[in-house]
Amino acid sequence: MKVVNKGVEEGEEPVISSRYSVVMATAKRARQIIAGDEPMVRVKDKQKPLSIAVDEMNQDMLRILSDEEKAALEVSEEADVTEETSEDQEA
């Protein structure tokens, strides 16, 4: 939890407040690696996807987004899809 919350200034709400969030994030990332996503860290011989995901988090390559960041990302992605759809209809 310290690794994930290290950018949070004193007095601010931490990004995560339970180990459950870390477990869920690393499990999700491990599933992405199993599905074919490239690891963002150097992989040791016979290293399992979950260990790779934990290494990514420890090396600050993987972030857990706050609820506000998730909402902003979703709005941004929806805007991108709307722009692409508009461009396709104009062509």
C-alpha cells in the first residue's frame, strides 16, 4: 500500500486504503498479461503473471486509479469514441 500511496501528500486521502484494492489490481493486470499484453518490466525465467504484475506495481509501472480519475478517463474515452463515430459518418 505504501508503494501505491507514495505520491499522496500528507493530509490527503490515500488512493487505496485496503490491501484488497492492491490484490484486485494485480490480479486484473495478471489476467491482461495472460491474455497477451506485454509486461512493462523485465521478466525473469519462468516468472508467473501475478509475480510480473506485482513487480510492475512495485516499480511504479502500474497505478490504481482513484474514483475521480476513473470517471475522468471514462469521459475522455467516450469523447474519443464520439469523435471517431462522427468522422466515420462524415466520410
